[in-house]
Amino acid sequence: MAMRSVLSYRCYNFVDKDPAIDAARTMFHDEGLSEYEGSQITGCAAATYKGWFRGGTRRPNNATLTQTAAALGYVRRDELTRDGHVRVGYVKARDLDYQKEREKQADWILKQRGPKKKRKPRKKRANGNAA
């Protein structure tokens, strides 16, 4: 019978959720944003934030955390406590007009979609079924 081990870090411990989620929640609270409003600005799905703040997400993707922080004008600034533990935090790096940021995000999404490409018709098989 195989033994299972639990990976734990000496300097970055958490029981339920990654402390970065709490730091992101503080960012949203400080800016007075809901999960939906944050999604309009950052381009990340509102369900992502719902999973972080009220759902079962335990370890968010670092790229998503970084995108969220940058889109809201924050940068990550962690602190190392005297006992050697990391305290996750974000600091405001620039002030943004969130209405303009929503418009920029909407324009970027439209640009990424681009014009629809025509699909090539499927070749028919000898028995009459589409390939």
C-alpha cells in the first residue's frame, strides 16, 4: 500500500485558501468593486472571482492574480515577517478611471475576436455521412 504525503511549505502556510485570495479580496473591497465589475475591467470571468472569494478555489493561478492586480492598478508586494513567513499583499501603483478601463477591455475583446473566418465545407464520404 502506497503512503501518501502532504506537501507543506515551511514559510508559506495556509489551511483553507491561499493568502493571495484574501489579498485580492482586499483589493476589490478597497476599490469598491463587485466580482462582476472586476470582471468587466480585468477580462477575467466573474465566476473566477466568485470561486476565489465565495467558492472552493484554493489555489488561484498566478497569471490570473497578476492580470487582476495590474488591471486594477496594483502590484504585488509581499512582506517577510520576522519569523520567516510570507505575508501576501498588493499596493496601489497607479490610479485608474475604471469606466475608461471597462471601455478599453471591451474594445480589446472585440479586437481579439476579429472577423469571422469562413469554414470550409465538409467532404462527404462514400456512404453519405459527413466527415
